[in-house]
Amino acid sequence: MHRMSRRTFLARSAAAAAALGLAACARDHRPDDRQRLDEARWRALEAAQDRLLPSSPGAPGARDVRATAYLDAALAEADTPAAVRARIRDGADRLDALAREHGAPDFAALQPEARDAVLAEFFDTPEGDRWFDAVMPFTLEALLGDPVHGGNPDGIAWDWLGHRPGWPRPAETRA
Amino acid sequence: MTDADVCVVGSGAGGGPVAFTLARAGRSVVVLEKGPWLREADFTKDEIDVCRRRTLVPRLTDEPHVVERPTDDGGWEWFSTADAAGWDLWNACMVGGATNRMSGFFHRLKPTDLRLRDEYGPIAGADVVDWPIGYDDLEPYYDLVEREVGVSGRVVAHPWADRRSRPDFPYAPLAEHPLAAAIDAVGPRVGLHPFPIPRAILPFPVGERRGCEYSGFCGNYPCSSGAKGSSRAALLDRAIATGRCEVRPHAMARRIESDARGRATAVEYVDTRDGAVRRVSAKVFVVACQPIQSARLLLLSTGPRHPRGLGNARGLVGRHLLFSTGGWGLGRLPRDPSPLPFVNRAVQDLYELDDPALGGRAKGGTIDLLLAHPNPIAGALSRVRRAGRPLWGDALKARLLAEMRDSTWLEFENFVDWLPLPDTHVTLSPHVRDRFGLPVARVRIGRHPRHVETGERLAAAGRRLLEALGAVDVVTRVRGLPATNLVAGGCRFGRDPATSVLDPDCRAHDCENLYVTDGGCMPTGGSVPYTWTIYANAFRVADRLLAAL
């Protein structure tokens, strides 16, 4: 017996639909919209997530839970609304633009304190406030989700918060 | 010849008892379920899969609802849930329905809940009516549910204790978190009488079902041990074992066909995997696919004698939809290391209020006490703003440590009657269709000041109790919003065809072989979660239906 996860569940549904030539019936995907992050946006988001959840001794941060790779994969998922995908990407561009106004080549080139200042400036705008709401769920999923999804390696963030996961846990590893 | 004696649309708390009763009585039953057929071995306690993705519910871009809500200037605005973050009226599309995901906090209605109009009089702006049946009609079936679905508990005396035909529950109570004893000790000091909440959870293995494994992650999560009394684990698996009940998953009913005499003849359904359209004919049809979707299906089921839809000769289908309301609160205690997940206490001292501001005697409600849900992602996300502003960086991490690692949060949930309102109802959207090309349900959700007035009185009592326990940072929220996992009404039962859709046996007044057995029949909701009542009433109707077959 196996435990069905969303991944196998969706994969099976998609396979069944594809076999019948009906894949489009159930999906709203536009392939161009689901591309992986380009290098510039990855850099900006990685630098931002590192300030949203900084790493410190004994306390994992975004870097330790591979939060940007998680975000990149999540943005390509069919469950993620197109508006959320666009908001997160536009926010990455906006952070770079704000950094350039401060004389830096891009957001990731800033020192940590300067990144915090740019983020605070961004969050004071409605666009930045919405970006925060879009990016935090995936960042915290990477921190506190089951390691099977690609974040929280060996449950380090569960250990940090004294969290006891429920069981059964998903048994598969991400392909 | 028909394909089956009875076709049941929906496999949750309304459908399971009918399939179970009829199959065991020798009748053939086909159950149509829109969702997949997942079993214990498929379920995990993975927050991302179960709670944060569309694994158990349709994707909103494929199948939204339309919600209409009041605007500040007295009008209505509408939006599709595909476009509005935070709004979702799906609970679970899977064999067993939402009973897979319930917490299983089981309360009976009180005898007075079935005659609110008679007991407390009319309320301006609401359409309160009495039920066509009384508590004595339901009591044998509440009792049956305790045994067949499996309810664990312990009877203690309190002012609103249930009238029972047996002295105690058939299953012993679950092991309790130490806070339960603390609540019992503190309650009387603030004038309250906490009592153990019956749970639809087996404390030990019974038949094919394992007992509770105390993994926590109960509410929202389908149960991997089978201990939780889902319609699937408790009833359908046993109905299927008779050899006379067939469950067809991935089968979304889109229309009930009817003939020139007005009798229902077949259900037309779509296979959600390949889009194929199929039919099931039967002698009797039972609709139980959750009140919003049941109303939608009846409205879609036009026929020669039913130009406005089945059961809808008087235009009453979809009217007086009920939710539940009342608000909630929580408070913070020092971290208690006990791994036991259940506090299982409730307070019903305020089930009736006597308050001049409410016109004297008035209906109150129930306060359930529970540990805050252990979902860590949801817990962390609820802490990313302080005073409305983004909280991030080291300040966020410090807060997570203090509030998640070092604290235990005790929560209370209020259950207050959602009054039957003329402006809370289901119609078909003229604008939005789902991926099958069908008009989606348009749900208008009104407001009534009594929802908030009652909720505030309960919240004050909940706060008193939390503070007497030593909780700090106590927060309460009462906003009169609907709990969208608790839905009833829309197909009222009653004696008068001019004012009700169904007769007292939950058979449509205008279609003699059509029954509705989910919570849709309820004219008023009662101030508790509905599941036990839906189960009990569906068992009652199954007996009536069997006698009439």
C-alpha cells in the first residue's frame, strides 16, 4: 500500500486525463506563465528571503531550508494562482529597481542593513504589502513543511520550534 | 427495470446512512460521488498536501462559487471565489465527503432547538420557524449514530445535559490533555459547568477500523487510522460489504431527469476524469451533496413538470440557507509538554440567555474548548503581521519562538444559530460557469445583528474561563461572519407545501420519489456543529424511505 500525496494524486489525474486527450479540460495553465524564475529574479528573491527569515546559529533561516528553490518550484505549480505568480515576479523586479535608486546594481548587491531598508520602503507601498502576503506563505512552507516537499531538511525548523509532526508522514521523496 | 432501487447523490453524512440502511435491508443502492475514493492508507498528516493545496477540493479556477455580500450602502456586490483570496465554499470532494475532514465534535440539538419560534418568539428580520418533527423523533437516531458511527464520551450532569435513552455512551472517552482537568476545576469558579464533548472517534479498534492513534492533526485531516467516524469508514465500507451498494467516485451529478408525470427517473452525471456523460436510473433518488450543491442540483434539474427545477414549484429551493456563527477566542499558557491532542470540553451554560437587551429570554449557544490547531505553517503565517504591519526578520523569528515553542494556546469556538434570513440563499449564477459548463452556485450571505450580539455574550464567558485558567494575551473575535464548513438549510422541511420544499419525511412535496437527506432540510440550525444531527436525520429518513419503497 502506498500513501497518496498531492503529487501522486495530481500526477495520476493528469496521466488519466492525458491518456484520454483531455488534459486541457482540467487545467488552466498557460505554459509561458509557469516558467521557472530567471537568474535575476532568483537572485533578488533569494536576497529578500534571506532578510525575511535570516539564518542565525541554532535557528534556521531561508537559506538553510532552500526557500528560494522551494518558491521557484511552487510558482510553477498549477495550484498557484496566476496573480500570485505575477505578483511575486513583479516584486522581485521592483526590489531591483528600488536598489538601483539607491545606487546599487541590483537588490542582491546591497548589504543586509541596506536590504532591510529597501524592504521596509517597499512594504510601505500597497504593492509591497501585497508582495509580502504572496511570498511569506511559500517561505514559511519551505521552513515548516514536511521535508518531502523540498524545504526544512531533516526537520531542522521543526526541531527549532519544538514541533512534533503528525503521522503518518508522506513517505515519498520528491523526484 | 431500473439500475438500482435507490440512487444517492453524495456520500457524506447525509448519504452514508441511507446507503447503509437500505443496502442492509436488501435493497440495491448506487452512490454517486464527485470526488475520488481515497482510503486510510492514502492519508498523511502533511499540512501542505492536505490543508494548503487543492488536493481534496476542486481548484477554484475550475469550479468557483459566486458570493454576494452586502455593501456599506445597503446594496450587494458579487465576486467569484476564483478571484477572491480567502473565500472558499468547498469542504471536501471525496468518498465520505466532509465527514473525512470534520473534527468530530458531536453535540445533539436540544429539544428547544426544534421549536425556536414557539419557545422564544419571532425575531425581526429573520424567518424563524419550528421543525415539523420533535426531539423524540430524532432521539432514537442520535442513539443509533452513537453505536453505528461510533461516538465516544462520558455523561456528566450539567444544566443543558441531553435527554438520552441510554445512560452512557457506547465508547469510553478518549484520553485527555491535562488542561481538561484544569478546565473542570476552574469552570465553577466563573459560574460555568464544563462537560466532556462527545467525539465521533473510536478509542479502540472496532471491526475494520483501528482506534485513535493520538497523532493530533485531527480537524481538516482525513483520518489514517479509521478511528474518525467518517461516512466512508463507518458506514459505506459496511454497506459495500453487503454486496448491494456500489459507490461510483469521480461522478458529478449534473441533472436529475423527470418524466411527464413529474417523477424522477434518472441521474445524469459527468465522469470528472474523462468528461463522459452517463446515467443511473432508480426507483427513488436521494440528494445529499451538501446544502449549497444540493440546491444547485435541484435548480439545474428542470423537467416537463418541473420548469423551475425539482422541488421548486414554489420557488423555495435554495432559500434560508444557514451557516453557523459566533466567533472565537484564544489565550496563551506556558508550554505544556503533554502529547495528548484532546481537551474535549464544552460549556452550554449560555445555551439560553436572559437579557433585557435581547428582549428577555433568547437563544444563546455553545462554547467548545480545544487546543489551537498544531499546523505549524498556518501558525507561523498567523504571526507575520503585528498591528497590521509586516513582521519579518529576527523579530518574526523571536515571536515564533516565544509563541510557538514556548507556549500552549487554548482556543474556544462559539456556536451560535445563524438565523434563517430572507437574504441568505442559493441561486444559479447567470454569469459564471464551471469547467463542466454548468452555472455555478451563487450564494448570497446576509447579516443579522443578533449573530454578533449573541456571539459577544459567549465570547465574554469564554474569556472569563481562559483568564481564570491563567491564560494571557487573550484575544476574542466576533464579527458575524459565516463558518463556511457548517452549512445547512436551503430545502426546508415542513408540513405546508406553500412554505417548505420537503415534507416531514424529507421527501419533496412536488416529487414523490425524491428525498433530500443532507443538512438542507433544517429550518433552523441549532447552536452546535450539525454533523450528528445530519447523520441522525438521514438514518430517520432512511427508515421512512424503506417503509415507503
